[in-house]
Amino acid sequence: MATTIQVSNELINVLKNRKMYENETYEDAIWDLLEDSMELSEETKRDIAQAEKDIKEGRVYTHEEVKKRLGL
């Protein structure tokens, strides 16, 4: 269910400045702000744990190594 909310002109200006692109909705801008305070999903937590394990076990490449392998 959608609803209308009332916000101050000051908040509208802050939200306008937070938009990443011209046609982004205020709802998208608000979700982006809320995302940092939301709990990570179990899948994300597993992915982070796997990435940390990969780093510890040396299964990563630096940007320079990738560039060299690609011949850049």
C-alpha cells in the first residue's frame, strides 16, 4: 500500500542532493539511506565470510596482477 508523507522543504532539498541520478525517486533515495542501518542477509554474511577466507588463503589478485595477466 502506497501512502503520501509530508516533509519539510529542507528535507526535500537534502533528498534531491542525495539522488544518484536525475530520475531517481525519493523512495529510492530514502532506501539508499536506510540500507546502511539494515541487517545483512544470511547470504551476504556467508559471502563476506568466504571472501575473508579467500583473502587469508591467498586466493586473491591485486589490481596490478590482474592488469599484468590481461596485458594492460
